[in-house]
Amino acid sequence: MTLELLIEELFSRGYEKIALGTNYRNKRARHVYRQLGFDEAEIAYDSWVDRLGEPQTTVYCELRPEKFVNYIK
């Protein structure tokens, strides 16, 4: 998977933590991130408004090298 290769490369270059955010409603993305070892660090309720004017919630996730689950290897 491309995401696993990117994560592996970032950690090999010395990054100590990878952080990202996704829409709370994006269950597929959140599932993938959990499978890779990301922890959901923070939830920002109504942090942005979509193009229809609906408030959306963001989930911020963090991953450290020791938690990374690489399914490619």
C-alpha cells in the first residue's frame, strides 16, 4: 500500500511522529489509520464547514515508529 511505503520512508528519515487529520465521518480512513497503528489524539467538533454549509468534525491522529504496523513486510 502506498501509505505504508510513505510512512516507512518518513520514519527511516528520522521522523519521530506522523500526524494527520480526517473527517470524523470518514469511517474507512479512520479504520485504515487504526490498522496501521495511529492513535486518535484529538477530536475537534464543528471545526470546519463543508460546501453545503454543514459543520464538520475533524479527528487528529498520531503515529510513532514503535506503534507502526507494516503489512507489506
